[in-house]
Amino acid sequence: MSTATETIESLVKQEYKYGFVTDVESESTPPGLSEETIRFISAKKNEPTWLTDWRIKAFRYWQKMPEPTWQFVKYPPIDFQDISYFSQPKPNANAPKSLDEVDPKLLETYEKLGIPLRERSRLAGVAVDAIFDSVSVGTTYREELAKKGIIFCSFSEAVHQHPDLVKKYLGSVVPYTDNYYAALNSAVFTDGSFCYIPKGVRCPMELSTYFRINAAKSGQFERTLIVADDGASVSYLEGCTAPMRDENQLHAAVVELVALDHAQIKYSTVQNWYPGDENGVGGIYNFVTKRGLCKGKGAHITWTQVETGSAITWKYPSCVLLGEGSKGEFYSVAVVNNMQQADTGTKMIHIGKNTTSTIVSKGISAGRGQNSYRGLVEIRKSAENARNFSQCDSMLIGAKCGAHTFPYIEVKNTTASVEHEASTSKIGEDQIFYCNARGIETQDAVNMIVNGFCKEVFKELPMEFAVEAQKLLGVSLEGSVG
Amino acid sequence: MSKQPILEINNLHAGVENKKILKGFSLTINAGEVHALMGLNGSGKSTLAAILAGRDGYEVTEGSVKYFGKDLLELDPEERAREGLFLAFQYPVEIPGVNSTYFLKAALNEIRKHHGLQELDAIEFLNLVKDKIKLLDLNEDLLKRSVNEGFSGGEKKRAEIFQMAVLEPKLAILDETDSGLDIDALKIVSSGVNKLKRPDSAQLVITHYQRLLNYIIPDFVHVMADGRIVKSGGKELALELEANGYEAILKG
């Protein structure tokens, strides 16, 4: 093997920066899953009966479901009885009244992660809901947002303060019958973020949820629900990290978006869960269901994801294009390195007339990583003049990784126009040498080449996060090339 | 004042995986000189260029290469570039999504950093680039595109010379820059190269055909065969080669 290839491979090796554990006393349920566990969680949150019942129905349904096997990822069977379904930092005798009263250790954790929550040092222009294990520890800028009628709070609070909205929309996009992990989530979800943008309001700042798994042996099951009423618009970002642990931890979330007439939701994810070590020990199983419903005319939903972490990433942020003239977009960068696996993509379901969708997927495989794009474009009979454009590009770094593409296209209306383009390229030693010969060292060259490859996706991210994503990509691939 | 040697290659033997390609190659290039290296395909011209630029996969078994008195072969390719060595590639690669201006600015700033100079910001760099564009009579549109992506063969070669103009190397190696160029492109590329000639730098022009040397006038012409120089002379040697062919020279 030439030294160039060795360098490529050594470049992907880089320590995970967010692997620390916060030493905080936490209160966890013992591992195990039964109706009792669910009733316990529901009681802990003081939930209304309708929600407890919904959870139980979901659980009973889940028990009858077979585990899916069609995905192109491999993992040992998950023992659902060996997971703790509820873990929260031990609350003070008096629950904190404001963020500045939250346990300093927790605030410190978020500061270390670059998400300061304290009043003085908050991120300008970004409201954050911080989720730590099973609970929300605080939400910034709530009052400012409330002045515009925007609701942004933890899911648990929303259940109590805005029950009508929650009842109306919970499960309306992803019913608990949808799939195995969505059913599990519906039964055991603990917290998450809730957001409602009223009619005609453009949300004046980025909204963001930051997920952190801390406790060992626990899973994180959160639910996010975002509703944009007629003519409303919002840009939302989620970030995720976890400590380095030898065991695999399950993160099975559900995200539901509802966009009414001419509403616009832009949902961006920068996923950096602990990916496991170079031999594939540990890391998060990121099994998530994300779906947006373009319910109204001219509604517009954009998913942008940068997936660099997790041992396994398995998700398909999708759009159901029901409203006439509605629009769905999916922009994705998925990176696998070392032993990471990803099976990700999207579903665009065209139901309404004149609906359009765009898919741009960039898969990067390094180390012994396996990266699959799986996407469905479905044009139903009712979808006159529907249009789709898909572009799936894969890049291979080194000789031991894999890239796979599974496109599914179902067209039931002859007026549809569907285009699919795909390419696979290998990061060339030639490209790297060309950069070297211009004075640019190998690591910088790889970053430059990979960032160039992902450019179309990064330009969809909010400015500050685009810069973050580029850096993250550099870190994820450090040690991968030559 | 005696001329300063920039490159001194002495009895260089090198090859790939048990195949010897260079067999006792020697050449000295001084400041202010333009050397043409000619030879048939397979004579080892491009191997020499690759070894000088530091491409992986070649093994040097004997001999030495000095660059400004230092052992060139000890340096990584990026260090050679920062020290002023420039290779105009025979087949420049495409780097999709990486803006040409951004790429070239990164390259220039690496060189500047290496010499303890302040890095240029975007505006300073653009001003510099605009001057060079005019010098070479290139289309500014080139700067907005990704590195070599979708460029025609001629555009790629011109872009290489443009990079050379911006980076101002001490030693420029042009590896068959004329191949695949029509006569107009050849003229543009050659006039660019001629304009970049300076008393403190040197050029090594590698070519298969004499026609490039109608536009770039070399001080020395070397004919290479089987891994070493078999004949050296002035520019008239190129004409002799054109008239009588390689056969005659190699036999003679």
C-alpha cells in the first residue's frame, strides 16, 4: 500500500471531543420495559389520561410488531429490557424558576458543548431548548418569543399548557402504528421540544434543541412537534452529542412537522452522537423517524441534515406533500468513518397537485464505514404535474469502505416528471497530490475536497451552523486520508 | 557574478516497483535559464517531473537532487511547493465544488506563511489576481468556477499557467503543457510563460514536440532517452531534432 493511502486512513482517526461525562446525581428507573414502566413515566410527568392511554395503545401495538430487518445495517439484537427508559438529573427541592437556577454542573456541560444557556452568554439570535437525558433542563428566549405569540417549550410543558394543540397534532404525521421504533417512542417518550408559530408570524430567531445523552444504560426517546400555522415561518436546528461509552445506547426519536397554508419550516440537524471507537465498540444507535406534513396550499418543508456521528444512523426525514403546490426538500451529508454505518435518505410522497420535491444527498465513506442512501419518490394518482429532482452522490475515502444507493420511484400519474442522478467518486490521491503540489497539506486538502463535495448541502444550513458543520466534517474525517 | 544554481540533479536512478526508469540522469539549472527537456514517450520525462514534485510511489535508488543547495528529496511535496517549486501538470485534476479563487488563495497564503509574510485577505488577493488575469489574457469567469471542473483541455493548461503567474515560483516545471493544445492556445500559454521569465527564477519545459519551442525560446535543449540525457545543446538542437527525428540523434 502506498503511503498516500495510509495517510488517507490515518486521517480519519480523531478523538471524539464531546465524550466527557457530567458527574451529576441522576434519578433513573431500573432497566426494563412493561406497561408499568410506561405508567411510571406518565405519572412522573403528571400526564392527562388521554396521553397515558395513547402511550399504552402504542406499547401494545409495538409488542405485536416484528423488528424490521430490511435495513442495510448490522447490529446485535437489542435487549429492550436492558435499557433504562427514564433518567433525569436529581431535581433540587425547589424546581428551578429560571435558567440561572439550574444546577451549575448542567449549565457547565452545555457551555463545554458550546451552547451557553446563561442569560449573559447566550447565543445571539438562537433560542435553545436543552434536553439532558430524559428531560428538558431549560429553554432560552421564551419570553421574547412569547411576545410574538410563538410557543417554544419542552414537550412536557406543552402537554400541560397547550393540551389542545398537542392533542390535535401529536401522532398526526407519524402515527404510533408507523414503524417499530416510532411505536416504541410513542410508548416511552420522555421529553422533547414543542413549537407553535401562529398565523402570519415569521419567527425572528433560529430555534434550536440540543440533545445530550449523559447517563449510562439509558436510552433517549424524545419527541419534537413543530406546527407552523398559515403563512408562518420558522428555522429550526437540532444538535446532539453523547459521552464515550463502551456500550451502545439507543436514541429513538420522533420528529413531526406540520406546515399549514403557505407556511415554511426549515429543519436542520447537525448530528454528532458518539460514533463508537475505531473498532466499532460503543456508540449511539440513532434510529429516528422524522416526517413533515405539508398540509396546506403552498406549504414548504426543508430538511437539511449533517450526520457525522452515531455508530448507526438509520433515518429518512420525509415530506408528505398534501397541499396543492406544496414543496419538500431534503439536503443531506452523511459521513461514516471507522466502523460506522448509515442507512439514510428520504421519502417524498406527492399527493397534491403541482407539488415539487428536491433531494440532494452526499454520502462520504471512510475507514470501514458503510453508507447507504435509500430514498422513495412516490407520485400518487392525485398528484397532477408533480415534479421531483434527486441527486445522490457518494464519495469513498480509502479502499475498505462502502457506498450503496437504493432509490425507489413509484409513479401513478403520467403527468409527473421525476429525475434521478447519481454518482460515485473516490477521493483521489491525484486530487490530494495536486493540492500538495500547490503547498496545501494533506489534511487541509481532504477538508477542502470533502467540503467542495458537500457544498450544495452546506449552503442550505443557517450561516453559523454551516461554519460549524464544515469544522465538524473536518474533525470527523481527520486521520482518514492521503 | 557566477550564476546561482537552482536545481542540481546528479546521477539520479529511480523507478517504480522493480522497474528502473531513470538511469543516471544529471542536469543543472541556474537562475535565469530556460531548459527544454525533449524525448520520446517512455523516456522518463514525466517520471522526472513527478519525482521532482514529490509524488508518491517512486523509489530513488541512487544519486541526489539539490534545490538551492538543499536535499530536495527530503522535503514533502507541500514543502517543495512552499519553497517555490511549481509543477504545471500534464493532466490537471478536477476538484468539484472547490472554488478556483479560494483554492489559489489558500495555496498562495501557504507560501506566504512559509516565508513569514502576512496572509492576503480576499480583497488583496482579488486585486493581485486581476492583474495576472490581464497579463495572461484570460477570462475572469475562470475564477468563479470550481478548480478545473468542466474545463476544456486548453482551459486546464491555461489555468495551470495562471496559477504559476500568481504563485511566482523559483523553479517552474512544465510537464507537456503543450500536449492537447491547438495552435492558438499554444500561443497564449507560451506567451504567458515568456512573460513570467525572471532573472532569479528558472523553467524546465518538458515536451515531446519541437513546436512549443517556436514560442518558448530555451537557453538549453536536452534530449532524453532511456532514463538519461543523451544529448544537450542550444535551441538549434530542437530544430535538428525536428528535421531529422529522434532516431538520428539517438544513433549519432
